Amino acid sequence: MNASIHDVAKRAGVSIATVSRVVNNSAGVKESKVAAVKEALEYYDYQPSQFGRGLVTGTSKMIGVYSPLAGGSMFESGYMLECLRGIDNIIRESSYSLLLMNESVSYEKSEKAKPKFIEYVNQKKIDGWLEGALSAIIEDDFPVGYIGKRFGEKGMNVYASYEEYMMDGIRRLYEKGHREIAFLPMKSRSATNQKIKSKAEIKYSGLKVNITDTTSDIDIEFLRDILEYMMEEELVTAMIVEDLRLLAKVQSILSTMGKQIGNDISVICVEHVKNEGAKMLPKIDCYYVPALQLGETIATELLDNLTGKKTKEISKRFMPEYIERGSVKEIE
């Protein structure tokens, strides 16, 4: 039976506001009216809209998750999937539900386009937000938790110390005797990557970092040209590759060049699922970025904020674990 809240109120002989108070277990409703409303709800098998509840209670019991990933879906990223798994581990134990928000391709191409989440915030369809660089709504004191480097005083964030562990990877290679290093990071952090390159070359005498921003779906022929130039012209002896899927393409191209990881060239990569690098042949030294824990931590902090357990703005940093598996060799 397709009934509305008006039908329920009419059958129970009460106002719509009274039906809403009963549905949301609010105090101050006579037992006789509660019984009448519950009978009407059962009669119509009425399931109140979660958004509709929010119009009365001021809370939707919904938490949005937003991650605009340049050039692809969030479901193509092992990092994002692990973050989502961590977020879900926490939210499903609460009274809140998750609203997963993607972004349209047109948003990436237009500087004037507004992100989708703005409408949900303005219409109070969500109570809090996770992920993404959301400075506009953070400044309006909307509850926001994000995964990434802190960019202001407000909001809650967790951060995997990207610059620190990339610099640590360069240090490890330098101490093994490598002076020509290829750095293949993700394009989304282009300015930060250039900063890492400059800092490393200043800090380590005789070091040259050959940097090329990439994406996981980079054209294979373009990547081949890059690798051939680095290997044959720049004479690189080691690489830091930010994505294991990209590394699989790199390994395939190196094989056609007669080069083997671990013997002819040393490699350090990043894994977001524990021991992912151990499944490759040969096994790859990796920094394990605990995306699952990042998701769990930021979801916990946001829930604590929404439920009044904690109101202080927080920032937590994680230093990824380096896992040695033999893909880095010392140069004599």
C-alpha cells in the first residue's frame, strides 16, 4: 500500500508533527496517540524517508563520502576501496548510514562547475562529510573529516605523511649508492612532487631525480618512451613508483628491454592493501599506506563529533611502514 505521512496522520487522528515525533521516538507524546500512530504505521506498512526525518529532527542520520579522483572512478583505486572499507567498518556499527557521492566528468573539465556535494549540504540531506578537499563547507563549520594533508584550522583530518615517506624512499636508494633515480608519482600531487624532487637534490650531493607525473591508466607507448629515455639516456639505476598497477606496466616494458627488477634496476613502490607487493614477481619493496586504518580513524573522529563525544578539531598523522622484500640492490 503506497501511503504517505498524511494518510498515517489522518488514520491516527493526529497531526503530521505528532507522527514525526513518534517515528523519531521523541518525548512528550501521550501513550494513546503513540499507540494510534503505531497502529496506522503498521496498517499502511509505512516506512518513513530518512531525508524526511531530517526535516523534522534537523538530522538526516546520513554521512556523505566524496572523492573526486582525476581521470577515473573511485572504484578503480585500491587506496580508495580500502578507505571505504575502513569507513564502513565504523559507520555500520552506528545509527548512521553512508551516502557515496561520485563526481561527473564535466566537473573535472570546468573551472566554474560546483561539486555535487554542495547541494546535499545546502539542503541538509547529510549531517557530516568524509573525504575530498572541502574548504568551503569546513569554513561554515559543517562537520567534515578528510584524508590528506591539513590545509586549515578547522575540520578533522588524517594524513599518511606522503612527503616524508617519499623522501625516506629516496634516502634509502641514495644510501644504497643510487645517484640517478626515476620518480613516477601520481599526477594529482604535481606541485608536491616537484617540491620533493628539489628538496632531495639539495639534500643529497650528486643526486638527480628524474620525475614524470603519471596516472594508473597512462598510455603504454608514452610510458615506454619515458622509460627508454630514462634507462638509456639518463642511466637511472632505481625507481620509485607510486602505484602497483602502474608498476605492472613498467615491469612489462622493462622486460622487453631486457631489464629485470631487483637485478638491473632497483624499485620501491607503495601498497594500500597489506602485502600486495609480495604477490608480484619478483616481490617488491613497498611502503604500506594503511588506507583501511585511515578510513576507520577519520570515520570514528567524525562520529564522535556528531554525537557530542568530541568537539575539538583533530589532526592525526601516520608514517607508512617500509617492507623490505629484495627489490632494492646496493650499487658497489
